[in-house]
Amino acid sequence: MKKQIADFLIVGGGVIGISVARSLSHKYPQAIIKLLEKEKEVSQHTSGRNSGVLHAGFYYSTESLKAKFCKEGNVRWTEYCDEFKLPIRKCGKLVVPKNQGEVEYMHDLFKQGMKNNVPLHMITAEEAKKIDSNVRGYGKEFIWSPITSTVDTKALLKFMVQLIDRFQLQFRDETHDKNPNFEILRSNEFKQPKSKDTPNVLLTQNGDQIHYKYLINAAGQQALNIAQEYGFGKDLDYFPIKGIYSISDRPLDHIYKTLVYPVPLKGAYFLGVHSTITVDGYLKVGPTVSPAFSWENYHGFQNLKFNELYRIIKNYCHLLVSDQRKLIWTFITEEMPKHSIKRLVNDVSKIHFIGPEEQKAFKSFYRPGIRAQLINKKSMKMHNDFILEFGDNQLHILNIVSPGFTCALPVADYIVDQIALKLDK
């Protein structure tokens, strides 16, 4: 058994955990910061499996944390990529209605963007064609978001990790005998000691003790389980949602120049099937929206755990008898058929035309991602914003769903400022 000491212990090596580590190292350069990660590398789950889009921030209600941080996050990630010459595709995004019913809500979205001070333009269909000749849509004008971009999220986070602690970070396992200011520890599992005499201690899988002054739970899909062990998030439960894209087998950026999204359904939690140009020029179409039956159930029966499966099925049963049951029927009638590549490509082609030759490039699905969506146990409604639950010496970061990656840098700074206020009392 080995004893580890940390001023700040972060659980989770995704974009939020890494960004918080970065902000803490700037705020407290002498502090000992340890990050506990169960995988061999960082960003193996939600952060490395998302769309790679830096969102502009016009979908979200003005009072939300999403709106508060999205535009700033977009700007800061863009500056970060420019400063360190990391790949970024500044391609912008078009939002396109498919029928008259969507035109009015498109204008509502534009007004929301204006409230959020997001750079947006209402452009004519002819102007949109000059940006990308393959755009399709209903009506005479579309939304143009010039600051929307795409990045390689996994490469970006790996680079960020290398910069923390004066560019000297190495990925170390638990047997490393040094105690640098910032260190990543590996452990598949951890738990609190049974004794209440050691409240600020975690036990790793091999029995090592990590003594900390402040705990930051940024564990993504696993975050709610951890929070509930400490008495937080009692009214919340999991509703994980799997999204799957198909990706072209060759670059198509000589044909497709921008991202094209539909106008989402009013009040919907998802942005709809769309097209995305990756940093290296491939075209992604999707995502499908379907249930995940365990926190890391990416394929078929992979990573299924009975306790997680039971919990999720129970929530679906409750949804079926609640006023949210329409969501289940949407999954069944509209989303499940999209698990055909042909159907997915055809749906996208309604707003971003994909010709017969280009359709042949879509032969397989891309790596799926799972949205760490939470619901309220009583109302059975999805939470639409990030959730930060503070304790005396701990913080639980929950429901970091889209645009979580985009918001990560300013969210991390905000979190560290809040921690500093509590520590200074």
C-alpha cells in the first residue's frame, strides 16, 4: 500500500478534467494536482468520441451555463489551435430549413443567437450556394455561423496534457516513485474508505491511498455514480444516449466546404442529422440517436453491466408512462430506421446533397459516442444544462453534454474561481 498526497484530486481524464487541471496549475502553480483516470490514455470516452465541432452558442437559452460559456469557448479553442499550430478547420456552418414550418423557428434561433451575442448572419439561398454549392433547403434564406469550426478532439487533449506543469508531464502509472506537481494516476476502480475517520481519502484498485484536500469529480459517464456516493445528485438519474455517424472512406473537402445542419425540432434535445467536415477533409453524416444500455455500451452487447442495464430499462419504463413518452416513440419511429447507412446519407442529402458517386464513399459507421445525459427522477425530463454541485471540499460536475467540449476552457476557469472563493473563506 502506498500513500499519495494531493492538494487537488481530479477524477476523470476527459476534456473537463484536463481543462480543470490546466486552470488549477495556472491558479495554484505550487499545488500538487493529481488526475485519476481508469484508461491507459486520456479522452477515451465522450471527449474523444464527440462530433469535433466547436459550436458558436446560438441554440441555448441566454441564462444557461451553455450560453454563458459557448461563444467564449469557441474563441479560446480557436486561439489555442492557432497559437500552437494544431489542426482546425474554420469552415463555418449553415442551418437550413426543410419546410415552411421550420422557417419560423429558424428565425427564432437567429434571434436567440443575437441575444447570446453570437456572430450570426441571415443570408440568401444564393449566398449559401457560394459557400457550398451542394446546400439544399426550403425558402430564400438560411442561417450562417462563421465561427463554427471542427477540431481533432483527441489530438487536442493529448497536446494539452503535454503542456500542463511546465511542459514536463509524462503519463505515469501508479508505481511511479516521484511526486511531481501534476501527475496522472491509473486505476480502473476506486472507493472511499469504510472508516469515517479518513473522509478525504480515496482507495485505488491496488489498495493505495490518495489523501486530498479538494476532490473534483469530472468523470463523465461515471460522474453521477461518484456524486451519489457522496450524497449529491439524489434527484438525478442516467439516460445515456448513443450517437453514431457514418464517415466517408476518402476526403471529400474538394466538394463539401461547410457544415450543414437542419433546423432542429422546437423544444428538441438534439440538433438533428447533419453533415460535418473533419479537420482532415472527410465527411461525416449523422448522428443516429438511440438508447445505450450501459454507460460504455458502444457496440451490441459490449460493456453491458446488469446493474446499469436494469437502471436504464427502469427509466425507460417510467418514461413510457410519463408525459415524456413521446421521446420513446421518436426513438422507435424516427431514429431507429437511421441505423442504415443508406437512410442516414439520404436524410443528410436533403440539406447537403450527396451525389451517387459520393454516396459510395459511405461504407461503414464511425466510432460511436455516448451522451452523458441526466434526467430528473420525478419529472422524467432531461436536464438541458450543465450541473455543478459544490460541497465543502468537493465539486461534482454533471450533465456535461453538448456543447461541453466547446465550453470546457471557460467552464474550467469558472470552476477554479469558484473553488478559490470557497477556499479563501
